[in-house]
Amino acid sequence: MAFAQTTETTGMDHGTMSMDHGEMDHGDMAMDEAMLEGAVHVKAVVNSFGEGTVNVSHEPIPEIGWPAMTMDMTLVENAEVMDEIADGQAVTMMLIKGEDGMYSVAALVPEM
């Protein structure tokens, strides 16, 4: 299952969307163990979703030398984005480094 949204979703209430994660076959996900081994987790706020991207304001990420900033991040194919995440939501973001050396979002989980 690929994650795809259009830029027209800005302001959309993702809380009204329904997704049954129990039906997902996680064995087919694009993330392998090597990618997950170097995963970086950071607290962020989701500002908006775009087509294959998410705009976030994240805390500093010392593991990769990034200061706190607001930026557009690419969502990896099959990114785990919980359906209750809405614009303005505080999340924990999991980043993985691609073969191109760039970091992308592999998962967004709401802060409890």
C-alpha cells in the first residue's frame, strides 16, 4: 500500500479517515532491517500534507546534525502514517536514510 495524498488535503481532518492497519501486509514494506537500523526518531508537529510529502516543524536532530526547523520531508513508499494525524498534530517522526544519502519519513506516530 503506497501513501499518496494531494496538495488539496491541506486543512483536511485526517481524524475522520478510516484505515484498518490489521489488514496491512507489513512483510511487503519497502523498509528493510538495514534501513531501520539507522533510523532516527524526533518529535515534530505536522503542518500539512502534500503529494508524497509532509511539512513538519521538528526539534533539533543531533544524530544527523540538523537544527530545529520547518521543512518539507518526503514520505517513503509505504510510510506508516497513522490515520488520526491531523494538521497541527504533535508526532514522533521516524526518519530513514535512503541510498541517495537523503533522509525521508518512514513513520509518523501521534504523541500521547
